[in-house]
Amino acid sequence: MNRTRRLAALTFLVAPALAVGPAVAAHASITTAPGAASRATCNVGRESNGKYHLWGVGFPGGTKVTYSGSSSGTVSTDHSGRFDIGGLSGSKFVVKTDDEKTTLTCAVVHH
């Protein structure tokens, strides 16, 4: 894939994150257990108060998700497979499902 196509694909993925915060996009790398298909993604954005906002989509509904980094904890996804956590002190997190089939690394990318 050439650079232009990669940038176009990244722009498509980053556009929703840009609507949340100023010139900040999320980067996620996904590690999935063999045989398990995952569409889960996570995003990190900077809030206006200098804290960070972590959210994810594409997880199974009602799944417990553990996040770790400079802040850590566990949260359940809603029925549509989303979670949303604000007021965090770090800009890089590892997010895992409770069954550990999906592991994502999310960090803020400044443009």
C-alpha cells in the first residue's frame, strides 16, 4: 500500500477522534488471539483540562475491559460494545478484554 493510501485510510479512522479534541488522534495496535476476529478499537484524546480521555468501540456488549498505563482500572462495555473513561492522567494505555482474546495499545498521536 502506498503512502497516500495509508494516509487516506488513517484520515478516515482519525476523523471521529478529531471531533472530540484539538488536533489529537489516536493510534492503536491490535493483538488478537489466533482464530479470534476482533473489530475492537480504542482511542485516546486530550481533554481541555489537560487530562486524557480513553474510549473504545467494537467490543462484545457487556464485556469487562481492563485498561492500564499511568492510570488503570476495569470498566464494562455497554450493550453496543462501547466504553468511555475521562479524566485520566496518561496518554498511553493497554486495553484487554476479560477473556484476554483482544489486547489493544492506544496512545495519543500529536499532529
